[in-house]
Amino acid sequence: MSLFTDSSLCLVPSGVKDGKLYSVKPTDGSGDLTFSRGSDIEATRVAANGYIEKAKVNLVLQSNQFDTSWLSSGTTETGGQAGYDGTNDAWLLQRSDGLARFVYQFNAHTGVGTFSVYIKKGNVDWVLLSNGAGENRYFDLTNGVLGATGTAIDSKIESVGGGWFRCSIAVANSSEVRIYPAVGNGTVSGLVGANIYIQDAQLNYGLVAQEYQETTTTSVITGITNDMPRLDYSGGASCPSLLLEPSRQNLLTNDTYYGGSDWSKIGVSPSANNATSPEGVTNAVLLSETAINDQHSLYPTVSVTSGNAYTASCFVKQGTGSAAPQYIGFRFRGGGFADAGGLVVDLVNKVATYEAGSLTGYKIEDYGNGWLRVSITQSATVTSSSAGLVLFFNNNISGSYSTDYLGNVNADMLVYGAQIEQASYSSSLIPTYGTSATRTQDLSVTASPSTSQFGQTEGTIFTEIEINAITSGSYSRVLNLKNSGGSNQIYIQQNDSKIAGAVFNGSNQFVASTSSGFLSVGSVYKIALAYKNSDYALYINGTQISTGLASGLGTLSVDRLDFTTGAGSIGLGNEVKQSLVFNTRLTNADLATLTA
């Protein structure tokens, strides 16, 4: 048996574009899946390089046309200058007198962001970048170093050759972006006609400068956004899976910036942009103990509703200090949770060493390079506005929570991407930059090839999936052939901890299911359902689960394939690795081989 030759439709997640997942077969485009999610930029995935990928943005308008959407405060801007990239797209920015003068653009953005510009010295050696709200930094364009201590969260200067530097400031908020020619370290006034060269300005979300994107009269958003299918390489996979998830909200207002008032600090000090995160950029936070006799913890505050399950998660890694702890703790903050359930995790051996309270579940995922994503789940017992996740140092003690002790300034850990969801399991990271954010549901994952691709009186459907969650009372169609009204269907679905298959032609013609508890989170299952009048079978991982002999199948008239539940929504966050459709009923021997 040749899977590809014998199949009429073959879907192996590989080629995508906005709104489309291409089928391997047929090749005429009729088997391609249409895909929609909405207009949010909160979706992420693990890319082929193993790093978390986010949407990329540039909020600056006319990002390299400094005489259009930009305003002048006593400066002139002259284009056609030799640029850092070999073009003549740079600009000469020159002030008309000896006062503090700048070019600027109003660009209100509530939340953390990074403003960056490529800059080269002119007749002055310095530049000041500012957000117009008190956050700024000077840059030395001769020696390529940071100037006087600024008020920005973080600042960077990177040489790109030819005397050009990319200068950036990470700020908590942005009412506007400004570029000042400066005559010295901390001095913007003096020298009539002071000038510098500038090119390619950008304001993006987050605390590090992203790859530059040109804009015209509107901002630009690219990457894993809107209707782009998410091909996910979690767990070091060499072949991707199609990640399908329900709508989720990260209740936290800043997932990675912990320096603001929305995160409380007791006996700890956070340092932003300290190390490489699971995103593959230098935006992980170094959290260090301070030398006080107290607990040493970091926590935000969120509102919870009694009776709802909540899952808190965070990426953590052992620090680099000489006293970096092996054990750290996670727990729910009191207020909404009667017993503040929690967990102590061994960062070296990647296991839990202690569990307390009424947690209903936890998960420890290895993201490589020493990073773990730890998630804990508990149901709120009280409606409260003072609940949250507490991340705490455990004083190198395994087996129990530690309380107050004298902090060691050489004890530290790396932290990134905190999240709290109203749900019984964690979903992919939803980045937040100053306000809570919602990733909309993966919707309308549908293909409608020629009906000849679907067996109308006999056939076989196959899918390979990885189970990401098991939720009581939920089901998710992981592969479904159907007609427009749903009166005829052949489907495979997850029912809680079971896998079920069914053929429906106005009534149930064949229904089969594994026993409860069959599925386990993180496991991969190959599932095949074969149908023909008086001859049905369900196979999973090489084993026959059930057969049926019912007559009266008739002609099914199915004309589409989708990955949605019967109600039209994604029930659980499964990962689809491949799917095949055959318009013939494969033999039981072939079903065993196919699913083995």
C-alpha cells in the first residue's frame, strides 16, 4: 500500500499563506484548506528554528519619509542621502538654530514598545531618542556606545557598518517618537545647524527592536497574524503540526515586562532584556533576590470568578548567579483561591518535587536551552479582584515551600512569558504589552475539493494528532467529512479522554469509541475510520478498536472536509500532524499498517 498513491486527498501541514493551508494532493488547489482566525495579533507558534514566533509590527507611519507624516520642530529633512543599506534612502536631519530641535511623529501606544532608528553622525556625534513622555537615551555615534544614563527601560546601539548604528529605546508607553541631533552627552542645545543622518524608523511592541518593516500611510503587521495558519514545531519536531486552539485571554497586562506597577515585587529585583528567551531574542528577565529578610517573590493581580478553573503558566530557567536556585515555586495567590495551590519545580531535573493545595493539574514542558514552561491549574473558590500567580524563590529547598529568609544577591532566575487563562489547561503564549489580550479562535478550517475526492458509498479517513489537553465535557472533531447541512458526516473526534469515530447518514450508521482514560496529554495517535455498507472499522495506533456490520448506508453526498466541532468551533487545542482521505474502504490489514 502506498499512502500517497492510494489516497484521494493528502494534507500534511507544510505550505501556508494568509487564509490558506495547501494540500499535498490534489495539486490543483481544490483540496486546500481555507483558514480564518480574525484580526488579532495575539497568536504565536513555535517556528522551525525552535523559537516562539510572534507577529511583527511597525506603528510608525511613512517610516522612511521624514517630511510627510513626520512633524518638524525647528528642523529640516533632506532626502537622497547615502544609506546604511547601499541605497540613497537616508535623510539629513538638521536643525535651524542652536536650540533643542527634533523631528517627531505622534504615535500613541499604551504599553511597552521599542523605538528604533538607523543613525550616522553628521557634524555632531550624538543623538537623543525620546518617547515624548520622559523616557529617553543619548547615543554616542562616534564610539558606538550609550551615553548618559537615560530613563528608558532599556537602550541599545548596534553597529551595522559604514559608521551607521541602529539605536533603540524600550519604553513603557509612547505618546510620540522624537529624534534630536545632539552636541554632547546629555546636551541637545548649541551649534546652529547641527545635523545627523537618519533612516528607517520603527516602533514595535515589546522590549526589543524587531526586524525593520517599511510603512507608508498605514502601520504594518506581518507574521503569525490574522488568518495565517500556525504550523507549529513544538518539542523539537522536524515536521510541523497545524495548531488549532479556542479563543483565550491572557489576563495579565504585561507578560514579560515586570518593572511596572502591575507586578508586585517582594525581596526581588527584575532586570529586563537580560538573556535569550524562548523567543530567540534578548528579552528574558533576570529576577534576582535582594538582601532582605522576607519572602522573595514576584506576582501580578487579576480578577477571578468563583467556580471557574484558571491556569497560570510561565517560562523559567535557572539563573547565572553563583547561588542560582535549583528549586523554584509557583502558586496561586490567595483571594480567589482558598488554599493557594502550588508547586515546587526542580529546574535541573525538570520535575515537580512538591505539590500543595487543591491543584487540579500541572504541566512541565521542556522548551530547550534550559527553559521550562510550567503551568498549574486550580478552580477559584471565591470571586475576587486580588488573585494571581506567585513566582517565588524556594531557597534551594525541595519538598516544601520556603518562607522568609535573608536574600542572597547572587541568587537569580530567568523568567519570560507569564500567562493566566480562565481555562483548565494552558494554551500557546498570548503576548501582552500593557493590557490583557485575547487570541481569537481558529475558525473555518475547511476544504471543499471535488466530491470525487470523497468516497460517497465507501471510503477511509485517517488523521495523526497530538493531544494537548483533556477537558471534561468537551469534544473536538479532529477530522470530519460532511455535507453543507451536516445531515451526512464521517468523523473522528476526541470525547474527553476517549477517541470516537462515527458515520452518520441522518442517523447513526456506525459509532465506535475507546474506553475512558484512553488518551494522555502529549501522546500522538494515528486514527483511521473505514466505512462501507455492512463493513465498518475503527483502528488506532495499529490496533482494531471496533467493527460494524450495519446495512443501509446509501450515498452520503459529502462535499467538504473540516477540523471543527459539530457546533462550528475548535473544542480543544490539538495539533494535527497529517490527514488522508481515501475514496475506497481500505482492508483491515491496510488499516493496521496505516495506523501502526
